[in-house]
Amino acid sequence: RNVNPVCQNYALFPHLTIFENVAFGRRRRKIADAEVKKRVGEMLELVELPGYERRKPAQISGGQAQRVALARALVNKPAVLLLDEPLGALDLKLRKQMQVELKRIQQEVGITFIYVTHDQEEAMTMSDRIAVMNRGHYEQLGDPEVLYEHPQTRFVAGFLGVSNLLPATPNGSSDAYAGYKLTDGTTVRIPSGLVEGQPGPFSIVVLPEKIRLSEPGSDVAPAL
């Protein structure tokens, strides 16, 4: 199968040099030495580690080891790259830097990265599409903005970002809006398209950055 993984612990071969670690996949395919050298050089350039060919894994940092693991996985030009929490072992600052690097590399090589993470911010930052998983099944699949703005289940709404889930019951509707009453008697209006054809019961999701305060009778509220 033309699929390669990048593991959380990198799984570099400690007895091999960086060059031989990256070349491993090409060697297994019995590629000519000249082609192996050329391809390994391209991969080390891609991950910004030229000149590290003769070092051993014990002689490089965690961030550099992550790059070597990525180069080793990409050297055979896989159709899909599987990344299992590849940044989990890094400190916060380095993890942020590597998020940007991974995004750059993915765009340069132009192949699909399937990236597993429990870090919501990481998923929202790096992904073109997100599948929110729950007990082995995905609850919702879509781009980050759609999942955040229009979660389809309570699990997705509670998983992404900081949100407040308030139980609500139907309380009249019009062509454009559906009315819902909260447990304290407050009535809120929701665009009808968001709930049309959906079975109840419903919970209203209140996102902190969407809250506005205004004076009584004011039509325009300043943003917090």
C-alpha cells in the first residue's frame, strides 16, 4: 500500500545515520544509490535539515527528529501520509513552530495528510477538513469554520472551542426565524434553516465571542 505513517515517538533507527534513516524506504525498494542520494538530499532540504546526513538520532533535538521521521515517511512519495499525534512529545513553543512547518511541507509536496490529534486548537489551525471522532465513529465532517459555527451534535459543540449548551423548547416560528424558550423563560430566535427538518430536543449553543451587551432598547450592541 502506498501509505506511510509518522509515529508519535518518531521510531527512528538509533544505529543508523540520519541519511540512512531517510534512505530506508528507498533501500527497501532496491533503488540505485545515485537516485537514493538525490532523493534523500531533496527530503532533507524540504524539512530544512541539509548537512545532518552523518549525525545519529541521539545527536539531534526532538524537533529535528520529528523532521527526520517526516522526511523518511515522504521519501517514497506516498499517496497518503498518516500522522499519529506527531507533535505530542514536543514542548508548546516547538509544537507551535512545527504546526506551521507541517502545513508548509504538506502544501509543498501536495499529498493528503491524515492527522490524528486530541488538541482542538491544533486541529482548527492545521486542517482543511476535520472529522470529529466519538467512540470510533465520526460525529461530523467538514471544514473548521462549519464545524465551529454549525455543530450538528452536542458532542461536536462541546468538543470544539468554549461553548455553553442551553436546553430549549420550540416557541413559535416565522418564515425566517424559529423561536425557542430557555429554561429561565428567555426567548431566542434562530434562523429557520438551521433547525428545519431536524428532530428535537434542541440545545442552544452560545459562543463567548458572539455575546454582545447593549442598553435596553438599543438596536446595536458593542462587541465584547
